[in-house]
Amino acid sequence: MPIPLLVTMHEDSPIQRLPDDLLARILQSVPIIRSDDSQFDHALVCKHWHDIACRVRDQIRIPLNSISTLSRVLQQLSSIPRLRKIAISPFSMTHVPDSILFRIADTCPDLTELYIGATDRAFAYDSFSEDALCSLFSKCTRLEDLHLYCKDYIEAIPPSIGRLASLTNLHLVARGVKLLPDTFTSLQSLRRLVLDMSELADLPRDFWKMTLLESLHLEKCRQLDSLPESLSQLASLTRLSVNDCYRLQLPGSLTSLSFLEVRNGEMEAPLLLPEDLGQLQALETLLVDTVDDLTPDLLESIGQLQRLKLLSLSDRHGLASLPRSLSRLTSLTGLNLEVSSLSLLPDDIGLLPKLQSFSLEETYGAEGLSLTSLPDSITLATALQNLSLKRLRNLTSLPEDFGQLAALETLRMADLPELTHLPESFGNLPNLQDLKIDDCPRLQQLPESFGSLPNLQDLKIDDCPRLQQLPEGMGSDLHSLRHLRLLRCTALTHLPPSFSCLTSLETLRIVRAESFRGGLPEGFGGLRSLKKLSLCAMRHLSALPASISGLVPLTSLLVSSCPEIKELPADIGRLGALEELKISKLDGLVSLPQSLVELPRLRVLVVRKCARLKTILGDEAVGGVEQGQGAGAAAASSVSGGGSSSSNSNSASSSGCNSASGSSNRSSSNSVSGGSSSSNSTIASSRSDIGPLLPSLQSLELENLPFESLGPSLGLLSSLTALELSDMEHLSSLPVSISSLSRLQGLRILNLEKLEALPETLGRLSCLSSLVLGELDSLRQLPDSLGQLKKLQTLEILYCSNLVRLPDSFPNLASLKRCTLEGVGISGIPDDCPSGLDFDRGSYNYWYGRGWKSFFQEESDRSEDGGDESCDILEGQDEGSSDKEDEDDGEEGEGGVGVRGGKDGEDTGGQEEEGGVEELG
């Protein structure tokens, strides 16, 4: 099969030589080589190159950091049989020189695809001589796909380009090209042609010879003033894009076009559209973006395009009205208008029989449309499925008969500052499924009929600061509602009693409802389909209802910045499907309920910034364990603030687990480099025969809590794979029992000012693969047992200024692939450490051969972004606001606590918290 070679390069640390024994193991074990590590590139220029090439089945990805290394790699290209594809993407300031083209031409005669240059034309730094291009075109005659991005000037394309008889796709970005050779039109297999940033004054007159050409794209060809008349003879030419070619006047003879795009961002540029636009009778898509006036005659001619299906007009000057001829576009299915001064729409716009999508938007920076209402005829658009109204600064209302849009499925209303109400007929939209109302500051209430939308599935109401309440009967008929988001509706005071009737609701997120008083409805437990619940920045929310324990399918619970909440429901342990519990900034919370340990499927537990939290399950239970009492005796102790009593083992195993079938297993166990937290000193087992605490817990984080110590029961979390402790200024030691976490893979300890030492038993963590220590100002030494961590692959020690030496056992870390030391006082390393070590400004960063697997493994343990669209709750928020910090504190991505850290703040695994939550380390 063809073997593609993808070669990229970027500036990075110096290349390290890989030993031969490492390469031998590569050849024996790796069928597919993929690498993002520049240190690997030496392997491709060593004596084992041929063996590697013969074993590669899919793709070699080689980031390179110098042209000399790239040249050495390309010297070996002939060793790869049947090479078909090369892509060289420079990310450094170094351009790709002529010698590279010569080498490719000499060694790859069977090449079919070649990409040279940055994919973003703004960062193309390549320059080639005519001789180099001539060699390439003469020898690689089987090329089918050619992309060349050249920044420096090339005055002419060599005539040998005509030898590329198989070329179907040519993408040429080259400044200075003033002439195309006569042989250019010999490219009779060409189907797609892109000519950007050239200085061509004209195109060859015999363009008609390229009879298969289907698409022509011209951008920033600013000397081009006309297209050859012979283009009209190309019956296959159906797509034409002309962007920022401000001297070019398009002819009206291109009657075969079905797609025409004309965009002109130059402030003084003239209009490019042909005057006889109406002659393009085959046109189905017309996209126009211009700063010049669209003349009445030109607009009127658009009405002659009987086959037109999509019309997009963006006009930044003076389009006051649309012509009535638009109503003659009987095939039109999509109409997008981005205008600056439109005062009215045609009265008969609703008579377009096939119109399915309509978007009306005011241009950014415009003073405001004088359009105050939509024409009543819009309600006659019986096929309309999608409607978007955005930045209409003077729109005050919708037509009273708006509910007649029986086919409407999606409605977006954003930045409508004068909209005060919705019509009562709004509830008559039988097929409305997706509704978003955003930034309508004068909208005070929703019509009572709003609760009669039978097929509404997704409702988002954001930034409506005067909206005080939802319709009282909204729960009675919204049987299909699955996702509800209320974001920054600061005047919202309560949820209606009927809210508990939303039996299909799966996701509920309420953020910054500052006027919300009291609690949630007592019938809240009636939301029998609810899977995700997020309550953030509700400063007057006093409690969660006891009925919340009846939410059997609930998999994720997030409560943040609700300072009046003093306790969580005592029987929270009945949430048998709960996988993720995140608590943040609950200033009144003193302890967590003891039934927490009965959550059989809890995988992620995060407790952050709860200033008064002293215990998680109760001091007496921990006291019993610490004094040598059995776990059963500990469980008999009373628990302060955590509920009335502990449930028995049967309740722990039967509290709704069967109802959670089908809930996704979003695990953060593979996020070995962090994103977790530590458990509190007070965790203990309810009974000695129950077994380990929280048997499914894999990710645990404690941040910024007033704990002075952690209890030994931490070691009972037998499934824990990721643990993080951070920002606890009073914590001076870690329990010895941490060594009992036999499955722990990632441990992060950050900003514990009083922590002087790690437990000597640290070396018993037999599965630990990632250890991150950051800002531990009192830490002076590491335990000698560190060398017993046989699976440790990543060690990062950041800004531990009083740490002056590594333990003597350090060279025993046989699996270590990466070690980063920054801001430490270490002046030397053990003599028998690997020799491949770089020293740079007080920090060490080295790799060595015993960690060879890292060169080929992608970061598969990095958690994927949450797939549920409701995770986008914080979209559109301004960075840096204090209110945003409150909202973000609880809004985290799916799959566990984000693991932050690494050199220069890189993400070393796990998922980032959503919405810009403050980073650790």
C-alpha cells in the first residue's frame, strides 16, 4: 500500500542522539510510528532508517527543528518504496530551500502528493528558484496534488509545469508571479486551481483547453483586471471564488457557474460583480461581501436567478432595502443578510415558497439598523425551519402571528437590546426544538403560552438581566425539554412549582441567578431523567431540596459559589448513578454527609475553596481510626453536619444502580498526570465488612481547604488513580497511608507552604507514572524510596526553592522518560544519571533512551472534551471578571479534574476545566 510521509518541523530543544539498542526495540515493537517529539528525528537519519521505513504501515510524523536535519532525512527518501506523499510544514522562521526540492525531485519520481509550506498562508516562509521548480516538474511527473506556499518573489512559473499531465489539484500561493507559461493550459487533468497573492495581469487566453476545470479560486491577485473570455467555454467550470482582487471586473458570460463567491475587504475597492448578473442562470449559490454599495439595478437582477438556492449578502454601506424581485426566487432555500443600514424588508419576503433558513444580522460596528419590526408576511413562510436574528439594535417586537411558523425548528435571538416581550402566539410553534435567547436586556417575561411548546428540546436563556420568572405552567407541557440553561439572568427569583413536571429534562445549568431566593422546588426529585445538574453563583440559594436524592439517573452534580448552603442532603448516598461530584466556594459548608461513602459509582470528587469545611465525614470517625479502633467502631461515631445516620451496606449497593444502565462511563483514570484531588482526613469506612471507601473513585482533588492534616483512611480509596492536593496553607504532612493507593497513577502536590517532606513510604506506589511537585517552599528533600517507583515516567519539580538535592536512588527510576526541574536549588545530580542531560538557566530538562515508548505514543490518556453541548455554559463570557470567576469555579469539563502543569504550563493529561477555570502549577 502507498506509504505517506508527513514531515513537519518546529523550533525546539537540541536533538538528542538515540542509542542503537533503542532503535532496535522500536523496529521490533512499533508498526505505526507517530511522534510529536523533536528528539526522535535523529532516528530517521541513522543506519536503521531503511528498517524503519520498511516496517512503517501508516504514517511517520517527524517534527524537525532545522533544515540540516530535514536535508539529512530527505537523503534517505529513496529507501522508502512506493512513497506517494510528502508534507513539509515549517513552523520556524527558516524557509525550505531549493535543495529540498532538488532532493525530492531526484529521489521520489513516483510522488503523487506534495505539500510544502505553512498551511496558513500568513506564515509561509518558503522561496524556490525557477530551476528548483523546473526540476520538480520535470521529474515528478506523476503528481496529482501539489500545494506550494511561497513568500518570496517568483516572477515566472517554469514551462515544465506542463509535464504534470496527471495534476488534478494545484494550490499555488506565490508573490511576484507575473506570468503563467503557455504550457500551463496543458494541465488538461486539472480540476481545482487556486492562485493566491500573485501579480498576474491576466490569465492565458487558451484556458479553454483545461476542459475538466471545475473550480477556480483567486485571492489577492491585485493586478488582475479581467478573466479570459475563453472561460465561458469551460462547461465544467461550476465554482468561482474571487476575494480581494479589486481591479477585476467579472464577465457575465460564465453561464455554467453554479457557485459564485465575491468578497472584497478593501475599504476603497470597487464592486466586482458583473453588471449582467441575471444572465448566470445556472447559479445556485451566491455569496457577496462588499464595502461598496449594491446598486438597485444589480440587486434587481438577482431576482432573475431562478435556480438560486442560497443567497448571502454582506454590505457595509448603505443597503437600505431589498428589492421586491427577491420574491421571485422560487428555488431559494437559504437567505443570509449582514447589513448596516437596512430599514425594512420586502413585505412579501414570507412568500418565498422554499425558504428554509433566514438569518438577519447587523454588521459589526454599525450605528444601528432602523429596522424596528419584521414584516407580518414572515409568518407566511411555511417552509421556514431556521431563523436567526442578531444585533438588531432597534427591533422592539416580533409579529403577533409569529406562532404561525409551523415548520420552525431552530430560533436564535441575540443582542436585541430593545426587545421587550415575545408574542403570546409564541407557544403555538409546534415543531420548535432549539431556542436560544441571548443578550436581551429589556426582556422582562416570557409569555404564558411559552410552556406549550411540545417539541422544545434545548432551551438557553443567557444575559437577560430583567427576566424575573419563568412561566408558571412551563412544566406542564414541555414534555420534550432535555436541556435547560439559564445564564446570568440576574433578576430570576425562583423556579415555578410546575418545574418538577419536566420529566424529560436531562441537563440543568443555572449560573449567576443573583436574585434567586430560598431553595429549589420541593418536587425537584420529580425530574426523573435528570443526569447533569450545575448550580453556580446563586448567592441566595439556601439549600438543596431533600428530594434531590430521588434523582436516580443523576451522573454529575456541581455546586459552586452558593455561600448560604450550609449542608448537602443527608441521603446523597442514594444517588446510585452519580459519577461526578464537584463542590466549590460553599463558604457555609462545614462537613459533607457521611452517606457520601455509599456512592457506588462515584468516579470524580472535587472539593475546592470551602473556607469553613473542617471534616468530610466527621472528626470522631477519624479519631477512632487514628487511635487504632476498628472501622466498625469508627462508623458508630456520630457525624457532625453530615446527616442523621449512616446507611447500611445494602443501601450502598442498591441505591439506584440499576437505573443507571446506559449512563456513559466517563473516566479520568487515564489522566495520570493529574486533575484529581486528595481526600480529607476524616474519610472512614462505615463498616469493616463494606470494604474500601468509594470503590469506584478514580479522581480526587482537594484545593484551598483549611485542613491541617489528612487522616490515614485516605489509603482506603482502593480504585484511586489520580490525586491532587493544592493550596492548603495549613497542611504540613501527608499520611503514611497514601502508600496504600496501589492503583495511583498520577499524583500532584501544589502550593502547600508548610509541607516539609513526603512520606518515606512513597516508593510503595507501584503504579505511579506521573509525579508533579510545585511551589512547596518548605520541602527540603525527597524520600530515598523515590527510586522504587519503577513505573514513574514523568517527574516535574517546579519552584521548590529549598530543595537542594535529588535522592541517591534517583538513577533507579528505570522507566523515567521526562524530568523537569525548574526554580529549584539543586546544584548537581547523581553521578550515574544518564548522560543526555541539558542544563539551561537553573533548570534541567532531559530525555533518555529507557523511556523510548514516549516517542510513539500520542497523548491517549488526555481526556476528550465533554461531548454534551450543555458543557458550553460559559460561552461568551468576558475574561477576567470577578463574576466569571465564581461561575467558572464550578464549570468543569467532562471526564475528571483537569491536569495542569508541565513545562511552560503545558497540559500533561486530563481535561482542562471548562470556561477558563484558574490553572494550577
